Amino acid sequence: MVWANDLSGTINVPDDMTVIGGGIAGLAVATLLARAQRRVTVIESRHTVGETGYGIQMTPNGARILKRLGIFGHGSVMSADRIEFCCPRSGQVWHQLMLHGQRQDSSPYLLWHRADLITQLAERAKISGVNLRLDTHVVKVEEDGHRVACTLASGEIIPAEYLIGCDGLTSPVRQMLNPNSLPLYRHHAWRSLVPIPSSQRVHENVIRVLTGPGGHVVTYPLRSGSVLNIVAIKEAGRAVRRDLGMCFIPTGLVVREFDSFGHHVRDLLQQCKQFEYWPIVGPSVANKWSGRRSTLIGDALHAMPPFLAQGGNMALEDAWALSQSLISNTDIAEAHRQFRLKREPRIRKVLDHVELQGRLYHARGLATPARQAVLCSLNRLTPGLLRKRLAWLFDWDECATAVGTNSRPVDRS
């Protein structure tokens, strides 16, 4: 393999690119680059794609990019009608957020099973000519300006002309660019899927949020209403830097964690046979986004707690922005500069609102009845206000933005 000459200080964007991570960000950016006639290889540690997972919400800003990838509305994906904010003790609805936009051409709010979405993304990647290398675990990444070397768990070293790290917060690319910068884990979460008998299925596609002191529970249907996705989140007693790892937890232990929420939440959680534990990090953005021949996107770049359901959506926005920067520039450094200039204000604004939403969901003491009163008054006096206040998030069209602009793009979907 012939490497570009780095002595001039300018490195041309190569045609051969390697992506670590076969998730939403990795498969999306690989597909977009392959469609622009780049040769792309995706390295994924799992032996297959799309085999497991739970629910994921694709808000309109992410749905627009899925549409451009050609997987809009495939399979058993559902379109959510509204979000209901409910009392955890009785289930009473305090406020309804209608999710359909005011424009007739607005993109929907989609409810996917993550495995189904990844499968669709992988199929699009293969059709576009992406080489998927599965069951390949990268443990270390080194960059010397002339090339990037990926060391595998097997000891094999894979060279790369250009590397995109999309494999989460423990990404070896992130660790290379940001040594000793492990994120803080601030919340515990438990996830489960409950089958819904055909006789009990309803035709309303509703996301329900039950908020309580120091935590909340979210439910919504998946796969044409055949299963109910349940996520229960609670603040950790103290933040820790180590990944506590995913594992399965008996239902009784999770029910006890939410005992103070009341009988409605308790009855809901008891429907689950078991839960998978999922540690959640606090909001953060990597200090260093790119090297000379490498860069980060998605969770590897920014920790995105799920309080506004933006993890997968920001990953898609990142994938679109980076691919367009690499395609439209001949110099890697300039492509990286434009990518960060375009994305950083948006990412930081989203993270600020995610943190604010988390505080609202987990309010304690006197703030708890205040939250209920505000939500109830919104429902009665200004039912459309909350949707309007989220227009900056949902109506954003990353595909229509220009580098350096902070204005809200027009919805062209």
C-alpha cells in the first residue's frame, strides 16, 4: 500500500477508508462514503449484525437521514403519535406531546427495534459496496502521521489510510486521541422487552414517560405492536469512571429500586421476566476530535444520555456531516475543520438540553409537585407549546445545513 507524503503538512483525503464499529454511526458513514465511490471497510467485533437489542427512537431529524439512506419506513417500524408524561403511582396522564409536525411534509417520529434498524443499515452498506469484516476486535490504535495501525485481539495488525472511530465511549480511537479520558457513569438503567398478546394490542403508538424522584421509566411498542419496550433509569449514588458492564438482572431487584414510585410502576416492571443492566454516562464531548488520519463520530465522540432520545439521531447527523466534509475536500485537515465547525455548536446545544431534561425527569422534593403542575397546565393552556420548543431539535435537517451556520434549516423532507 502506498501512503501519501506527509512532509508538506497537507494530507490528501484517500480513497481507502476504514471504519471501526458496525453500529448506526459506522454503517451510515460507510454507506455514504461508499456511494461517493470510496472503498470502505467496516470492522465490527460482533460475529453478526442486528442480532440483539432493544428499542430506539428515531426523531424526525434522524428519520430524514434514514430516508436518504433508503431505509425509511422499512419492516415493522412504527410511527409514534405522541409522548404522554404520566404519574408513576396512578398512570394518570399529566401532559401529551403530539409528535406530528405542523407541516404536511414533516418527517415522522419512528420507533425501531435496534436489531431491525442495524440489519437494514447493514444491508444498505453491502448494496453500496462496503466490505463488512465481522468478528474482528480492535484493541489498540496507533497513528504516526503516515498511517494508522489497528492491532486486533488476535495480534494481527491492520494498516489503514484513514480511520473513523464509531465504536462507542471505550473506542480505541478515542483513547488514542484522548488518553486517560474515560467518561463518568452517572445513571443506572435496566431494559426489557415484554410480548404483547394480539388480543391486547392497541392501535395507538404512544411513548409513555413516568417520572419520579431520582429516576424515570419509559415504555413504547415495537415491531407492529407485538412487544413493549421498557427502560427504567435511576441516578447512581456516585459517579464512577469504570464501565460496570452489561448483565442480566432479576426482575425483583429492579422492582425494589423503583419501590417508591408506586404501584403503577411496580405492576409495569413485574411484567418483565428479567432486565439487562445498562450503565449510562453523563454528557460529555471529547476534547480532541481528530488526528491527522483519524476522527471520531457518534458515541465515540460525544456521550449522549437518553433523556431526549438523541444518541442514534446525533450519530446519523455526524455520519452525514463527516461524509460530506470528506467528499467535498481534498485535504483531511480542512475536512476535519469543517466537520467540527458544523457539528460542535449543535452537539453542545443538544447536550445542554439533555442535561436539563434529565433534571426535569428526576426532580426531587418540592420540585416534584411543581413539575406535575407545569405539565398539567401546559396540557390545558398551551397544548402545542412543548412541540414548538422542540422545533430546533426535531425540524433540523442536517442534509441542508451549510458549514458555519447556526440557523435552523428548512425541513425539506
